[in-house]
Amino acid sequence: HIVMKGNVKRKPLIGFLGSLTWWQGADILVKAVVILTKKYSTPVRLIIIGDGPLRQVIESALKVANIDYKITGFLPHISALKLLSRVDALVAPRKRISSTECNIPIKIIEAWALGIPVIVTKHRIFVAMGLRDGEHVVYCQPNPHSVAHAIYRVLTNAELKNKLSLNGPNI
């Protein structure tokens, strides 16, 4: 589960980009990372690019669980993209509300353009676009166990990760 970067071993870097609000699902991702490290014995680092009202709750949960993390706060767009380009997967476990069901966030489009594998809630918009699980994205439900399993799939299947990376820019 350790990723090689040159000759240096490192823990995979899981990314979240967005506002730390109830509907974005960062709290779900935090719980998923805890499950990932405990149930799947898969150590990861988490970078949260953004800020918002749930920051203190999220930061507290990460500290209690002893997760390797960084929360950047709000950043200029170009700085956020530079950090996004370093992650092994972007995770967007957004909750199902009318606005999340009918739009694709720019962060997902940017991750595809960068060749970053995307793990996302299976919203209607993605299905309507014909995006397939394991080919264009990895779908999850907006709950910690589903998100943890989706991250595990991407991190442990080099063929899947490579396919997502190569297909992203074509989307």
C-alpha cells in the first residue's frame, strides 16, 4: 500500500478540495480514512484543500484518530491546483441534495484534466453523462464504509488507478 515516488517510499496522499460544509462530505471522508487505516491497514495522508464551518470538528476528529493530515485553508486557485496535482486520488463524497445531483464541480473536471483518479458519490449527473465505475471514476455512496472501500480499490489496484488517470483527460 506504499506508493513509490522515485526511489522514496511514501504513504498515498488522498485529497479533498472544497468548502468544509455539511453537504460536501469532508466529514464522511475523515471517517473513511479512519476506517481505511484501521480495517484495511492502509496508512494514508490526507490533504484538505479548503476551509469552512466544519474545520474545527474535522481537525479534532483527525487529531483524535492520529491521522497524518494537512488542512490548507482557503488558497488562490493556482495554489490549490498545484496541491491537487500531487494527490493519488481526489475524493468527493458529496451528499445527495438537488444541487449535487445536477452539476459537476469544477474540482472534478480539474482532477480529470490533471490525470488524478476521482472517487465520487454516484450522482444522477454522472450517470446521465455515461460515466462508468472503474473506467472514468470510482463511485461511492456518501457513507464512510463505501468511501473507504472505494479509496482502497484505487490504492491497491494499479491497473484501475492507471486507467482512471489515462481516461480523465479524455473526459
